[in-house]
Amino acid sequence: MQDWVVRAMQRWPNVPALFGWLGLDRRGRWLVKGEVITHARIVNAINQNYAVDAHGRWYFQNGPQRGYIELEYLPLLLRTVNSGGELVTHTGLSVKRVLAAYLDEEGSVLLQTEHGAGEMAHADLDWVVQRLTVENRAMREDELVGALVLPSGATTELSLEVFGVQLPVVRLDAAEAPAKLQFVRQPGPREGEAVSTRAMD
């Protein structure tokens, strides 16, 4: 969180939270009321003040007000930089640790990182394919097809090499990702939680 946000939270600690206004699409774009936010300063402010609460609800801390984010898929989008040598989140955080790898029913690759769960950007799927192996050899196309038809929760024959570590790839249906990866796609207020009907200026 930026310092000014922390100071605002300390000065006004009980501002009601905002639900149903903000979103994140699968391309890593912020939305307000379904419209893409293009203003660079606003995008940067959300990127720097994006976090998750104890209940798996992701939010933008807008000064003293918390605006919860509706997620189209996962809370983070992951991209490669420096010719594939590094991974970063759509908010600009460098990924240093990948804890688990998953493959959904459509072939999207989901990674559990130190920052939270992220989907690999479709533009970087070649990077993923180059790192998928079976028994320490390059994966064949039929082995990928075989992995895709496994039931959700099954460990595939595939491994993904990330930062020198071979991670087993687990099949995970999109509908089961929130429970497995501990996040909420459509956050709502909890019992007794104050709710605002408008965003702070």
C-alpha cells in the first residue's frame, strides 16, 4: 500500500466498503461498472493498492475506502518479461516463487505464486509449452490432450519447470479454482459489514 493510503486508513478507519463497482477481466484490465479503465494514473493507483483480505476477497484500497473487485477469472494475470526469464503480475510485481501449477479444462495454466493465484497470459503460452515435460523430456501434443480430459483434481503426467523447480501439473476446473486457490470471484459483504452505495472521490 502507498503511504498516503495507509495514513487515510488510520485517519478514517471505519469507511463502509464498496461492492459491485470494480472488476478485473482476463486480460488484466481494471473495470468500473463494466467499462475498461484507461486513465494511466487511476490504473497505477489500483495496481499499487490491490490486496486481498482474510476471506479471499481482493480489493482496491482507495484511501480509507475499500472497493472489492469482481474477478472474471483469477486475481492476477501473469506475464513474462526479459525474453521469458522473469514473470510479473499484471500489477507489476516480480514473481520469485511458484508454489503449484494447474491446468484448467480449456488449457489455461494457473500458477499459485507468493502474490496469489494467477493465470498465465495467453500470449505467453508458448513459454509454458516449452517448459512442460513428461519424465524429463519434452511433452508431446497427445500427452497434453490426455491431461485435459482428466477429471478435476487429478495429477497429470506433466511437470512444469519454473525457476529451476519441476512442479507437478494438476487438472483443475475453472469452477473449482476459487475454493482450491482460496479466492472469491464475486465478493459480497459479510454479516454485519458496513456497505457504501457510492465510491469516494
